[in-house]
Amino acid sequence: MKLLTANFISCPVRTCKTSPTSFPLHFKDCELACDPDGNPYSRETLLGVLPRLEWDALRTSAGELGFTELPVEKPEGEVVGEEVLRRIWELLVQTHVVTGKMVCGNCAYEFGIQSGIANFLLPGHLV
């Protein structure tokens, strides 16, 4: 699961839909992999994606995975440094969670991640 994907996912449990603590889901016990050759860097693509990101949520998720170098403020505009953009690209697109869990901050439900795929199937009483 890529961090880019995780930035758009909140807890699907019925009682969490209105809770602000259900986003972002928090990473726990994760194994990461990086594939720098899989998705070559694209400045234009990244500049198109940046405005859609929830920056504070991304910083939280990145910190939980050991990436503490993200700027406090979301980079905006064409004047952003190339090195900063490349680091963000590496984190969002080239780094992925292979195994681990995503945990809701509201209900504490744990969604397992195996082989890079998160399992968001819920038991009937939570739907």
C-alpha cells in the first residue's frame, strides 16, 4: 500500500464516519519496501497531486513510518525545490507498506496489510 493511497482513506466503520479521529488511519508494526525504478519521478504529476493531499495527515503517517523530514508546511507553487519534491515523490509513490496494520484513531479497529494490500472487509456488526 502506497502512502499516497493511505492519504485518501478513512475508517469505514459506521460509527467512525463522522469522527475526525478516524482519519488518518495510523500505521503500526509495518514493513516497508522502496521501488525507485517502478515509478520514475514526474515533477508535473507531483505538482498536480500536492494540492489534493491532506498534508497534516501525510506528515502524521510519514512520522509513524520513520520519515520525519517532510516540511511542516505543504509545498506549493512552482518555486518548490527539486530535492524536496523528489523526497516527497519517493515517500508517496516509491515507498509502500508490505505488511503491517492500519489502526483507526476512533474505534481502534486494525486493518491488516499483507503483500501490500490492505484488508478493509468488516465484520457484519461494524458495517
